Amino acid sequence: MIEEINVLGVYMPAALAWGVLAAVLVYIVRGLLQRLPGYRLLWHPSLLELALFILLWWGLSALADSFLYRWVAS
């Protein structure tokens, strides 16, 4: 796993970068989900958004591990 990412000369943890990207994606997807009629029937919509955030964060981290490691190693 790549531990740190260099952003304009500042090193930041990779997990922070993927977490921010996942939060932005959840914010975009939330707008689409709120337009669905079934979204109003959910007991706690925020739990769905939290689960979506966790899944996106895990997925982005897994993709970064597999693709970026190959790119840096070669």
C-alpha cells in the first residue's frame, strides 16, 4: 500500500485522500438517491449514506492498491 501521497509538495496519508474522494462521491450520489421515490421510505437514510461512504472508501483504497502499486513498481 502506498502510505503517503505528495500533493503540491505536502505529504498526506493516502487514506485521507481516498476518504475525501469517497465523501465527494457520496455527496453526488445522495442527490441522485433523493430523487428516487423509494428513498423516502427508508427508516434512516443517513445509515444508507454511511454504508455507501464506507463501501466507496474501501473500493477506492482497494483500486488504488492494485493499480497504483503496479504503476509505481514498473
